[in-house]
Amino acid sequence: MSKIVDTIIDEIIDQYMYADETNRPWIIGFSGGKDSTVMLQLVWKAIEQIKQLTGIVKRDIIVVCNDTMVENPIITEYVNRVLNDIRKAAVEQDMPIQVVQTIPRLEDSFWVNLIGRGYPAPNNAFRWCTERLKIRPTARHLIEKIDQFGEAVILIGTRTAESAQRAKSMKKHEIKGKRLSKHPTQPNTHMYAPIRSLSLEEVWYLINTMDSPWGSDNSELFQIYSDASADDYECPTVVTSKEHKSCGQSRFGCWVCTVVKKDKSMTALIENGLTWLTPLLKVRNELVDERNLIENRLPQRRNGTDAINGMGTYTSKYRASVLKRVLAAQHTIQKTKPHLELITNQELVAIQTIWYRDLIFDYKVSEIYQEAYNLNLDMKDQNEKREKEVELLKKSCNDSEKDFNLIQDLLTLQKNKSLLNRKRGLKDDIENRIEEFLKKDK
């Protein structure tokens, strides 16, 4: 086994120092799983040898880890600890390694799209999540580096032994006689798979026998895999093709993934004692079971066109119902994991903004939050001010409830006009609300 390791390290050294005469950076896609961990360990060992032999390191190595914001919490906790270890060790050992964590933009987040915009839970026919949660965040960082350096090389932990499909994909993009392969979508970018020849058994052998150069405990990673008994691969952090398999078919994917009918890894973790994850699995299973219920759907898509079989976006009632359940699950889990968030405050604000722009005024995020957390906020001063404003507005409307509600809605739209600038403008929102008012008034 040591000969195999030495061969891979020698190849990495040659590629880093001699075969590639440019100083374009190496970008390592790191998920924290077994393959990316072994790859980074071998690269680290190679750089150590280069420093000992020459004292020169000529190119930056950027470890990129993407957080979809709906990752399995067990993986998120573990990966965050490992990334901190990598940062610290890189500084202490004077390694040319930096860590970058990417996340989706607010308007691309899972809950903003499902609860806010009413997108149905992803499935194989409508898998809107991969592009928004995984491809765009890492692609933005990659483009920044290409703009800075002109070119980049992405190191990926893929192996030909993983599957026939993976081997076929690697073969398709390879450059004959070269270690680097062409990136399928990004110009001036190449891919390098240093552990492509390793078998699954060899990967696990290295995990269990090679000390982590950044000081993490690899036995913890082994235990996570043991607790989640599934036998396919974990999600890669750098998606190199839109045809890449969904994270839902990976060992550890997003906890909300509805692309598959059953989340085997989450179920196994719970069965192996991590029962605090049960509320997450319950929410996820409900998203699967309720996805195609006609009563949860509007007849139109978001663009206003009629949907096939009347199965458009989620109704406002169902969106509010999902939010309530997510917040209730978060409240329950925070009794065990106080700092764990299933949905961020920024997402809650964005959801409310989208609801207003979708002319949803019957449900308020703040009220749903208070109900889920059993809060009774002391709003005496604010309520007194609010009551005075309401009284003045009613007088101005000559006690007309319809006129009062219209102006209330228009004021609400104006207050929330600036958060998601990708949406249509305030003028369109106001015109739509007035048009709706006039239709009802006929």
C-alpha cells in the first residue's frame, strides 16, 4: 500500500512543480467525506515534501467547501471542525493552503424558494435545487479565481472504481496522454483527479492508517459512515457537470432531499442512537408525501401560465404550514443543539417579503414564528403606536374596510421593496395589488 501512496504523492509533486509550468491555483473540492479527505491528505503530504526538497511553493491551494445550508447537521458539525483544523494547521505549518466556504445566495436558498416562492419539493423531473444550492456558489468562486489568475485547476476526489458512469464521465473529458482533463462547462479550467486509481478498500485503508496532517481524528469520519449504513458515494462539493448525480443519491446529502423516497443515511443515524434528528426526518418525509396533493397546489406556475394537471406552485396555506413545521422542528432540536438553525433569520425576512409580493397577506412569518416558539412578546408600546395609526387610517378611509385593507397592503409592499432585488419592482407589485382590488370591487 505504501508504494501506491508514494506513487500518487510523486505524481502530485511532479504535477505541482514540473508538468504544469504555470502558477495557476489548485482548487480542491472538499466535502469532508472519505474521498476528498484522502485526496487532501495526499496533496498535503506532497507539499510537505516539496518544501523539504526545494523550500519553494509556487502556487496557491484553495480548499473550497460548499454548504447548501440544508446539509445533514452531523456532517455540518464535523466538516466545520475539520475546516477550522485545516486553517489552523496551514498557518502553523506555513502551507500555501487557504479555506473558502461557499453558500447559496439568499434568493437561491432552499427555504426561500420552497416556502417563499412555493416551488414544489424537488424530484427527478424538477430538480431545481442542485443548480442553486451547489453549482452556482462554487462556480462564482471559480470564476473569481479565473478572473484573477487567468486559469485554474480543480482537484476532484473522483475514482474510476466508484461506478461505470463515473469512469465513463472521467474518460469523456480526459486529454489523451495528460493527467488533466477539460472542465465540461468552464473555459480556462482543467480538472485533476489524483486518487482516480484508488479502490474503495484502499481509500478506507488510508483513512484508518494515515494520520491527518492537519490534526483531525479520522476515526470520527469512519464512525459517521458506520452509523449511516449506506453504500453509495458522498456528495462532491464541486459539481463538474449538470448531469452529475443528485446529492439525494449520495451517502450524505441534504436532509431535506426529496429526490429519493427514503433517506437511508438519516434513518440509520437515528436508529444508531442520534434520535434528536427525528424531527428533521419527519419534516423531510412529509415534504415527500405531500408533494403531489392537488389541495397543496395552485393551478398556475410562478410565471402565471397554467400548470400541467393544475399542479403549479404551493398554495399560501401550504407554504405557511411547512414554515410552521420547520420552525417547530428547529425549536425542538435546539433543546439538544442550541446553536443549530434549520432556517436563518435572513431567510425568514426574505420569505415574508416574497409573500407580500405574491400578495399573500393572510399569513405573517412573525406570527408563525411566535406560535412555533410559544412566544408572547411584549409589544405594548409598539401596539399602542400601531393602534393610533390604524385609527387614523380608518378615519381617512371613512371606515371602508376594503379601502383600509388596500392601503395597508400597499404600505406593506413599500416597506419590503428592497430585500430581494431580483424580483420585479415595486411599481409592478403595487399595480398588481390595485388590479386585484378593482377586480374584487366589480
